[in-house]
Amino acid sequence: MTSARDDVAVGRALASRIEQLDHATSAMLGAPDFAKVGKLRRVLDALRRVLTQEGGCAAVRERAATLESAGVFAGSDWNQPDILVPALVGPSLRSEHTDTVILESTSELRMVAIAMGDYVHPDMTADDARRFLSQILAMNLDLLLAPPSESERVRQGSAAKITRAVFGYVVDQIGYDGVLDELVEEIWRILRQRPIQVDHVKAMVTRMAVHRSDPDVDLGTSAQGLDRLTTALFGPTEACREDPGIDVYLSRLSAMDAEGLEFEARGFARAMHDTGLVSSYHAALARFLVTDNVFLLPEALGLSEVGRNCLLRYTDLVQELITRTVHPQNAQCLYGLALLLDRGILHQPPVVPSLWRQLALRLSPSVTERLRSAFGPAIDPESLLLGGLLSMLGQPLGVGQGDNPTCQSARALSMWAYNDPDYLLQVVAWAARDDEVVAHFEGQPVSSVESVGGVATADPIDLDPVSLLVVPHLDRIYAEMVRRCADRPGDPHRWVNPEFHGWWSARGFRINVDVETGDLVDLDDFIRQFYAAYHPGYNGNQPLIHPQPAGIAFTDSAARYVGWHAITILRVASDPNGDIRVYFFNPNNDSGQDWGDDVVVGTAGNGERPGEGSLPFEQFASRLYIFHADPLEDGATGDVPAEDVARVIGYIERSWGADRMGRPVSTDPPERDQRVPTGDLRREDAT
């Protein structure tokens, strides 16, 4: 406990620092615009000193309007609170740059002032501010429930304490109810996309399961959704409802009759397919059934008729895969196995022998060390990699690029798992056994070992096991292919995409940007060609046969250009409302993104399959800058209505094409955007 004397001392220290802040703010407020930048340093230093004091958050909140008027946020996205993206708050708060942390923290305290009615902002309502705060709290719950990690303490120093003080103050002001509601909603939104990597989701659910025991927390409408998530992980069935531990659960299984085991199997399958999450107890059950009652495996995996036929035809292989790869510590790959069987790809002649080869494969020492360094010693590297393969083959649209500029490589892995699984298995075997991948470009070998470097400046670490192993090789191969096209006119993806991704990438190539200047060119013709190639109303109602690589001009929520990005066009079809939509794969981890000007990517509710993003046809066309099409299959370009073309051009002119109409274009990224690529048209980068 603190004494009255201590409280007085703290109060005096805070008052002194607030006085310094007020003085610095007044000086900046009274300075002419050209001189404000020179005054900002004092204000930021004063804000840092205030925020490190108890009661500092409330003091900054009270001064939010004055700070904004003084120009603290001028020249940055923080100056427009209505366009701020909740997903970018976390990276800013975890930044190594203290100024970024201070500005982000000050912005959140401004949001509190707006939400509580202290500050009537012309661009944001109190409800919008409250919703924004609920979302950022939901996305960064670890800042509420966990102390700074060692990494944070080393990188951020005292700034790590500031972020937690700010988050604690925010949640005290707006309450837990909105946080939990938003968090549960966000988790379900992510899970509906069925990503391969769900460790962060499991961590959030675990924290919430612990946190919900607090009697002061009102779960409100989130209770049911939270129960489904927590039970899916910790107690999907009666035999493990109280989370008794694996050993106790196995003893209960041993005592069950056939009817009881069947009830268990079906309960686990329901929970897994409902959420996309796999309980450690489910892995224990699967291993138990392999040796005790293999006939219940189809029930435990929740297989369709196709999956049951695959399992019956290749029982020995499936049993060996479960024995070698499925462990309580690595349970998630069981979902990949179930979906792999349901896809029926074991009936493709090369896949089964390729999986037997993978089971017998000896990893090179460098690969073993890489996997152990990334995932720890709990699972041996061979089982870890094989489990990752099952996940990728079962969830080809769940591949993510992580925090890496390697969208081309992630797209390739997804495309091969989706369309050419035996080639994916071959590439993984090369990378695992030889620590080298050799591809071919126009008949000439391209070695990942001999290539000088790729797009990524360092090997990625935040990926699934297969991507972790293969992406560095693919990244170097892709970069080498681009280098071999350096002396050719135009965009290198004309030649690289078919060689890098596969023969099914159509040889017809369209681009609407001049590579040398960045200006838009032949826009009307480009749009008509895209409609004629992909829109069922103008291509003879021909469905897309193979997934096609494409490039988009990625924009932020204010419709500003961010960078070039690689995606895959999967299909074009009518949504439930009868509107034509483009369904595509985005390797950027989460397809649900706001691209500005009311172009918001859907992930559910519009006929999307798990892992797909979708947009109405004309909105997708407005962000497209590269596509492939069969040059021998000409559609009806002249039938495309002029008003449809005009609407697409309107979207382009209001977003990334605003300054590309025959004039030089700036490629400077917006200040707050994370991992923003260069504007080099000769390379599609991650955004």
C-alpha cells in the first residue's frame, strides 16, 4: 500500500509533467504551420513523461481536443480518425519507435474522449469511436491480460508499460462487454475463413476461458459463441467436459463400449467442423481408434461419402499418417487430414506414393534445425512437416504469407495444393531432403541455392511448417526468374507466372499500367478484355477451369494506393442475390479487408467457400492491373456495356488511379501502412 505522502509525491510529479505538456502544447498551438514540426518534439517528450505516470492517461484524454488542434497528428493518418484501421493499431503499439507508440496511445485516448462525449469530433461519432475501441481491444487482448514479454521489454523499454496502461484505462472506461462481444465476433470471422495457422486464435480463446471466470465480467450476447469455442478446444464431449487431462481421458476411453466410443467420435467431429479448431483430446481419440477401433475413424473425422471411400481404400496410409503426425501437441493437422480425404485427392495416382515417400523421408540437418528453432522440440521435425502437409493439402486456401513480402510464393503453394498436389509434394520433398529446389524457366534450370536473393530480406519465421521450409526457396527462384526477364520490354509476369506457377496459367497476358511510367494505359480495352474473359455474360458462360494468377493494386480504407499484390482468381459466379462476383484467394492472411470507396471484400454471406474472398465483378475489376486469359478464347468485348466500363473506371479514378492518368505517380506509401512495398511494377509484393 502507498502512504499519503507517496500519493502526494506522485500527484506532484504528475502535475509537474502536465504543466510541461501544457506549455509545449500551447507553444505548438500558437506556432505558424511551417514551424509546428519543430515544436512537435517537445510535445511528444512531454506526452511520454505524462503517460508513464499514474493518472497520466486521464490527463491526456482531457487534453485530446487541444492536442489535435495544435497539430500533433497533422500529416499522418491519425489526423483522420474516421479512416483509421483497427488492425494497424497493434503493430503501432508494438513498434520499436517510441514516437509511434506515443502517437498511437494518444490517438486511443482521443477516441475515449470522443466515445464518452467529452470531445465532439466533426469526423467521428461517439458510437463509432466506441466501436473502434472495442475492436482494437478485441484484437490486442494480450495487452490487457499479459505482462510485457521479454522481447517487448528489450525492444520497447518503458513504452511497453505505456501501451498496457493505456489499454487498461480504455477498458475501464468503455467496459468489458463490448470487448468480449467484438473478440468473439472477430474470432468467428477469422475461423470462417479456415486458416491453417490458428495458434493465435487458440491463445485468445484460452485467455478468454480464463478471464470469463471473473464474476465482474458480463459476457452478454457473446456467451453462446464463446462457449462453442471453449468447448471445441477443451471439452467437446461429455468424457472430457471438465478438461481432465489426456491420461485421464485415455483411461475413460479404455472403459467405453462401442456405442460410447461412437458417441465420442461424432461429438468431436461436430465440434471440429463447426469451428475449424481441433481439441487435443480429439487427437488422443484418433490415435486410440487407430489401434482399438479403426472402423470409427470415419465418424471421428466427420467424413463425407468421398472421404469415407478414400479412407476405406487407403486405410493403411491413413492409419500411418495419424500414428506419425497426429499428437495432442499437434492436433490441428487432424482437420487437414479430414478435409484432404473429403477432397478425394488420394485417388489421384501420384498422391498416395508421394505421401508414402514423405513418411520415409529423412530431413537434411539444416532443415531439421530450422523446424526445431521455429516450433520447438515438442514434436519431431518429420512429424511436424508431415502434419503441415496434411493441413495444406486439406486447406489449400488457408495458406498465409505471414508478415513477409512473399505473396507470390504463398500463392504458388496454395495453387499447387489446390490444383496440383503431387507437384507440391515433390517440391516439399526436394526442399526437405536436399535443402534445395530446382525449377525451370523456359527450359533452363533455376536453383534456389544458386539464386542470389529474393524479395524477402530474411527467412520468414511466422509461417506454417511447409511454408517455413519452402517459401525461402520459392522466393529466390521467383526473384531469379524476374531477373532473367530484366532486359525484356513490359512486365516480367507475362513470362514468369506460367513458368513459376504451372502450365495452366494462361499465356494471354493483359496489363493496364505502363511499366516505365506507372501511368494507366488502354484502360477501356483492358476492362473489356477482362469482362470478355471472365464474366459469364460475355464469355459464353464458360466457367473458369484452372485458378489463374492475377495482380491487384492494393488500396487502404481511404482508397489510397498501397502496393502491388499477387492473388489467385478461383471462380466467377452468381452470389445468392444473383449478382456476379469474383471469388479469389488472397495470401495476405485475412481476406476480409476494406479497400476504400465502399469496396469491402467479403469472406462469408455472399456464397464464399472457406478461404475465399469475394467482390462484385466491377469492384474487383477496379483493383485489377494484371490478369491472364487464353488468347484463343476471345469473348464478346464489344458487348460489354459502356456504362459498366465507366463505373469501373470511376472506381479506379477515385482510388489507385487518381494520379496515374498520364502523369508521373508517387510511390511514397501512406505513413501508417505496415509492410508497404515499393511501387516497382516489375515485382508483385505483399501488402
